[in-house]
Amino acid sequence: MASEYLVQHTSASLTVNENYDADVQADTETFLNRIVPEGRSAPWKHTLEGPDDMPAHIKSSMFGCSLTIPITNGKLNLGTWQGIWLCEHRDRAGSRKVVVTMTGA
């Protein structure tokens, strides 16, 4: 059996990463901001929704919008330190929808 997750937005993403030390999330954000610059001086043409919009689309594409996690004995089969991250790549986002589908027997 497996659980499938889909975030229905183009400026947010899903990933599995360490879910114990908050520094992992902070360091990931620092890394992303270095390789995908934000702000008015960034080289992006798509800025209709603000200077954080195009970087959010790129970051979302890097991580992806879906995950499949196996279910074993009725529980998500993740490693000890793993957790599911819903990554918000906009500075001020609205609500987000995640569709969850269960597959298998």
C-alpha cells in the first residue's frame, strides 16, 4: 500500500528531508536563495505577481509537487529522521491544498 501526495500549486513543493533539526530547513532555504536569487535585481522576466514569484516557480520545479510514500503496517514507512516537508517558496502565500490518495491493497 502507498500514499500519494500532490500539492496543487506552482510555487510550493513537497519533499522528504530531515525532520529533527530545524537547522536543516534553514540551511536548505539559504542554499535555495543562493542558487535562485530573489528580489528586484534578480534576472527574472516573470514578475507580474511580485519579485518572489518566478523564484518560487523554479524552486517548486527543483523539488517537485508530488511524493509517494509506502505504508507498512498502517504507518508511513519513513526513516527515523525523515519527515514530509511542504515547502512554501513565496514570501506571503495564501492557503495551500494537498491531495492525498491511497493506493494498493
